[in-house]
Amino acid sequence: HARRKFEEALKEDEVRASYALEQIGLLYDVERQSCAPEI
């Protein structure tokens, strides 16, 4: 839910909101990797 607020914030402060969205994306990547079946 927090991601949506940062997307809205892009209009007001693109630099900081973009950074926050990038960090959230990295967290999603970690979560996705932790749930992936190991080969």
C-alpha cells in the first residue's frame, strides 16, 4: 500500500519518490527470490 503513495508523490518530488520506489522494488526482488523453489 505504501508504494501507491510514492507513485502519487512522483508529481511533487520525483527524485525522492523514485528512490523510494526503487528501494521497494529491491525488497520485492528479495521476497520473490526467497519464495522461489531452489534448483
